[in-house]
Amino acid sequence: MNFENIAEQVYQETFDKMFDALVEEYKRGEIDLETLEANADEQSQVLLNGMFEGETKFAYTNAIVDAHQFVISKVKNGTLVVEAE
């Protein structure tokens, strides 16, 4: 990892893994919209606190919040649905 780009790399890796995991959990019915919204709110507070803890922690938490918000938007606009078994 290049030290100059570490925060960006941490963000992208975290976002990709978190987004994929959230999509799969939602499709399997293991997490609902209300839980996604509560988690996003909680992580947003962590993000605000993380601003004072360093750039890498900020990037990591920002990626978690963004992944939650992106999944929430996909659920709300109907492009992500629970798959029937």
C-alpha cells in the first residue's frame, strides 16, 4: 500500500466489502430497512467522532456510512429487493 493513498485505499476496500455484504444480507432477509437506517445513523455519529482520530479511521468509517446509505437508497427506489426462496 502506498502511504500517500492509504486513506483512499482503505475507503474503497471497506466500501466494496461493506456494500456487498449489506446487499447480500438484505437479499437473504437478514437485515431490514429500519436496521440499515439505524446502523447508518450510528456510524454517522462514529464518523463525526472519527474526524478527530485520523485520516485512515475517518476514511474507514466514511466508507461504512456510504455503503449503508447506498444500500438504503437502492431499497427505497426498488432496485434492491429481498429474494424469495
